Amino acid sequence: MKTILQSIPVIQSRLLTASGLVRHCFSTRLGGKSTGPYAAMNLGFGRGEEREIVAENMSALCQALGVAEEKVVFGKQVHDVQVYQLAGQSPMTGRFQSSLTGYDALMTNEPSWTLVTYHADCVPVFLLDPCHRAIAMIHAGWRGTAGRIVQHTLADMETAYDTRPQDVLAYIGPSIGPCCFQVGEEVRDAFLEKIPQSEQAIKRDATPQKWKIDLWAVNQALLQEAGVPETQIEIEGLCTMCHGELFYSHRAMGESRGSMAAFLSLKELEP
């Protein structure tokens, strides 16, 4: 659902909001100080925009969300399935500067940290274990989705925090939708090989030798296969490529664009 945090438009989950346990949002391209192709809420430091402007955007969103900017954690994503467990020491080396690389999912059970992943068509998946008070933030591109990154993350949460999938609340945020995610044979075959049940989420496109894949449905199926009940999975259903007024889209804009970010942190326990 689209909401406003201190004049900054963001997308938030009804399911996670109702839990009362987390602060979270998925940013839009609205409400920031960026200009030109980055206008206006670019949160990507590697996009080519002046770093200080991006830092101002990040700082403003942190303040609106009610999280400490020095506790924000992110890293360089590589479209893989590795999960980073944040416990105690931060990989951040300065103000919005990170030494972390090679991880497309972050998890923690410490309320001091805010987990951040970057997106511009790839699927953001928010996970909350309300029983053991643990969270994970996932960047699931097509490679990560085909590699079952949501299941890898759930398995790591089970090992680290005794998370049970049947307790998990999952939110699949805005990303490229089944209307626009057109692929060729190589990508289609990768899905069919690694996730046979994804056949139901693959439709032949009007363009010869092209198909459309529903990444939302595939990730939902993987969550359910792992044991997350369907009633505890929310899909936002907003396509980043269709809604250029709200989102940056790599497919629509190419490299000359900004990036959105997904934020997730546990709230402190009430005294």
C-alpha cells in the first residue's frame, strides 16, 4: 500500500504493519533531491550521481522511517543466493559505506540494525519471524529466484534463530511483474530445470521465442513449499516497469536511472 512518511511517498506491507514488530518500507522515486535521470529519490550510491545527494536522500528516508542512519546495513549485491547474518559487528565502514559484497540477503535478530537491499525491477522479499523476533531482507533477481534464495534464507533463519516457516510473515514488494518480465529460452529453461513447478508461472509471449515469467508467483510457491502458509504471504502486485511515475526500472530506463531500496528493522521491545 502506498503511504506517506513525513512527506516521502513509500510502499508498505499491510501484513508487516499489522504485526507491529517492524519498521519497514520500499522506497519510490518520489520525495528526494536527485535531478535529471535520477529524479528524485535515488538511493543508489553506485549509479553515478553525486554521493552527497544520495546520502541526503538516504538520511531523509531514515529519519522518516524512524531508524538511525548509522545502523543501516547494506552491501554489494551479486545476484546470488548467499545470506549474511548480522550479529554484533557491522560491515559498514563509514556513512552509508559498506565493505560487504557477495550477499543478496541479510538477516538479523538484533533490533539495532536496519537491513537494506537495492532494487530497480528485482524482487524485494521481506521476512519476519514474529515468534523468535528475527527478520531477513532479500534481493531476488531472476537468478536469485531460480536459485531459491528465499528458501536458502529461511533455512539459515531456522539454523540461526530456530525460525519455523509456518510462523513466518512474508511480503513480496514491488518489482517487474508478469506483464513485463519477458525472457528468452535460456532463462525459461533455467527456471524449468531448477524449479519444475515454475512451469505454471511461465506463459508464452506474443513475440516468437519469448516467454513471460511471474516472479511473484514463483517466489510465493517457493515460500509455500518451504512451509510458509499462503495466508501469511502478501504480494504487493505493483510492476516497476509499468509504473514509471513511481519507480525506477532497469528494463525501461537502462543504466541511466536511480535505485529504490527496501528497508526492514525490528522494533525495540517495549519495557
